[in-house]
Amino acid sequence: MSSLLRSPAPSVRTRAAAPLLRAGAVCAFLALAVLVPVAARWSPLMRLDRDIAQALHRRAVVEPGFVRVNRVLTDWVWDPWTMRALIAVVAVVLWWRGARLLAVWVAVTAVVANALQQALKAAVGRPRPHWPDPVDSAHYAAFPSGHAMTATVSCGLLVWLVHRSGAGRGVRWTVLGLAVLSVLGVGLTRLYLGVHWPSDVLGGWLLGAALAALAAGAYERRESRHPTGSG
């Protein structure tokens, strides 16, 4: 436990902050590049979204067994509330181990992600796909995908925390593999079930990655300047 609570050297934290902040800035720029044409209802993007969504829906209609699998994954395994519960548990563990600033930082990042997601949904007001023979249903506006964004923020934070804890290579690669599987998987399930357009999922991925990377980078930079003694 003492190794988990011991803060890495400030020089190490400084080196960790820069690439995280750069990655977050790049993802934020790309997210904006998706948001603007979606909000403007840019015809080429709308057509591409519609063509991909229609192709996937045609497959889903004739594959009820695979639809059930996707619904279990999206409604339980990768549901936003599952991801938020996971982050809540992590925050509690960090608090219990003495890393209280880090616990609050992680929890606030998750709250900000949810608030940003809801604000964008209300501002953009994009309708979801509408099918005469739907295989699933969803509420609220379409952009960005809440499932994709929440999974990306949650998994991004977990990968960062495991990496900075000094866990072994095997643990780090396992967590990274599960995180990538979850982020990609939840986005694809939303598309397959016909409740999102492709750009909704892409926007959710990019926004989630931007927020997770910026939050992690900001914490690393803050700790390099004001070491707390607890990681």
C-alpha cells in the first residue's frame, strides 16, 4: 500500500503531463471537427451516417440472437451507470488509501463528463435514427453518444491510474486491453442496435478521450509543482 501512496518524483510527473495534455488537446480539436458539421447538419456527413446506419440495421433485423447479446452488453456490461459505479468504487478506494485529492479529481472528472455530455445533447438536439422495425430504443438526443463518452472517460482514467500506480507490465497491458475492448465494443453495440449515428459514437469517443487525457495531464502537472506525497 505504501508504494501506491508514495508520489512519484516531480520530474517524472512533469514528463507524464506533457504528452497527456497534448493528446487531450488533439482529441478536443478532432471532437470539435466532428461537432461542427453535425450541428450544421452537413449533408455529406448526414448521408454517410445514414448509409452506414441503414446497412447495420439491415443486418440486425435478421440476427435476433446477436441483437440480444448486444443488448446485454450495452444495457449491463458497458452501461454508463456501470461505468460510473466503477469510477465511484475507484474513488472510494483512493480516498481510503489516503490519496484524497486524486479521489476527488477522478470523481469530479466523471461528473464533468456527464454534465458536458448532457449539455451537448441539449445544444445540438440531434434526432436519433428512426426505424419502422427497431431492434432497440433509447432516449434523449443523439449527439454525442453517452455510452461511448462515458466508457472512454472511465476507461481512460482507469488506464492512467493503473499506469501511475506502478503496477506490473502484465497488469497494465491487461487493463489497457480491457479498456480498448470496452470503448470500441460499446460504440459498436450502439451502432448495431440502431440507436446512434456513426458520428455520434465518434464524437463520444473523442470527447471522452479529450476529457480523460486533459484531466490526467492537469493532475500530473499540478502534482509536479505541488507534490502532495500521495499518489
